[in-house]
Amino acid sequence: MLNNIKSGFILCAIILAPCGLLLAAENSAGQGTDNASIVKSQEVGNKICPVTGEKIEDNERVTYEYKGKIYNLCCSGCIEEFKKDPNKYIQKISEEMDSIQSSVEKK
């Protein structure tokens, strides 16, 4: 009886193992596992908190990642406000970065 159970387990393993390998290969092929397909989040680099308008101190800075970009905020309380309307604050950051770019180009 015990030998029949062992034989059954071995038979199942022999039958199911190739199926598992095929499924694993199919999943990895669809996901693009090479390093080129790994997307890293991009640091935006804003120095002004878009919520409060205050300068962000490096030692107090907090970050929030949204849609593959990392935004700097002055405190953890601003994260919750940012989450309520990200596009509003992203627009403010964009304006800040455009202003910085313009002043650099003038020099």
C-alpha cells in the first residue's frame, strides 16, 4: 500500500514537473527579464515643496513616488496633501523647474 502511494507521488511529479517549467518559461518570456526592461524611478529634483512653497531642507526632506517619478516634499504631512491632487502639485514643480532652467540659460 505504501509503495503504491510513493509510486503515485513520483508519477505525479514526473508528469507535473514539465508543466511547471513550461509555465515558468512562458511567464518570464512575457515579462522581459533583461536589465534593459527594468525601469527605475526618476528623481525630479525639486528644491521647493509644491504643497507649502517652502524651501526643502536636505535633512528634513521626504520623498513620494508617483508614476515613476520621485518628488521632494518638506514633511510627511505634505505627502497626504500631494496624494489628494498630484497633478496640481506636479504642475507647480514643473513651473519651478522651468524657472530654474530659464535662469540657467540666461547666464
